[in-house]
Amino acid sequence: MAYWLMKSEPDVLSYDDVVAKGVPEEWHGVRNYTARNNMRAMRLGDEAFFYHSNIGKQIVGIVRVVALAHPDSTAEPNDKGQVVWECVDVAPVRKLPKPVTLDTIKQTPALAGMALVKLSRLSVGPVTEAEWRLILEMGGL
DNA sequence: GCCAACGTTGGC
DNA sequence: GCCAACGTTGGC
């Protein structure tokens, strides 16, 4: 079981939006190979932090992978007729009672090396088990 | 295959 | 709104 972090701009799709929909969310729109490859590596049941970028800049909840990577329904085929962009589907698990902000993460030595900090433009990245546990604790779980 | 130009992301 | 980081594109 692996852990991940997925970014979303909350004015486009917030954690509460995903909860309100009540159906699995196709994580479409990723147009970066590293992020795509991370989604390809996800397995059913893997969990991910849901991070609000731009607005809030904090981890607000947890989602679970409920469908393996599949072609992104919003991606156009390239000139070879192939769709290279893929995505997983996720479903909400629960909100963090206390969101963990990027600022707090940067100020926490054990978290300052996270992919979230080091690779700030990567929208889907890995989280280590130690990072996962600490953030859960800091988030009130 | 190198690298300059350009576009995008996301924090500030 | 600006800009740093960095991925992509295209000329050579």
C-alpha cells in the first residue's frame, strides 16, 4: 500500500465538491508525464492526501484509489491517434479535522523534504509512510 | 542531440 | 500580478 498527494485548485474542484458529488472522481486533466506515471503506479486501495493549491495551500482530506489508471476522457488523441494521458478514479475517505498547511509542512523538519515542497509543480506525487503518519497526526487523526 | 525560447504551474 | 522553477518545443 502506497501513499500519494494529489493537488487540486479548490475553485475548480475542492474536497467538499468531491464529497458532494457522491460518485468516484476521475482525476482528469493531468498533462505531465511524471504525474501520469505516478498515477499508473497507483494500486486499488492506495490512499492520497487531497491538497488545495493556490487557495488555502493545505492538505484538507484523504481520498482512496478506486479505479486503476485508464485513458483520460478529456484528453485528445495525438497525431498517432493515441491518448497518452491517463488518470485514476478516487473516492473520498475523510476530511482532516485540522488541515495541514504548506507553511506548516515547510516549517516541520521531518516534512520539509516532501515531494510537495521539493517538486512544487508536480501535481501528483509520492508521500512516504513516515510523512503520511505524521501528517495524519498533525491533522488531528 | 543541444539549447534557447516559450508556456505553465503555483507560491508569494 | 510577478516571477522562479521546470517541462516542452523547435531550430540548428
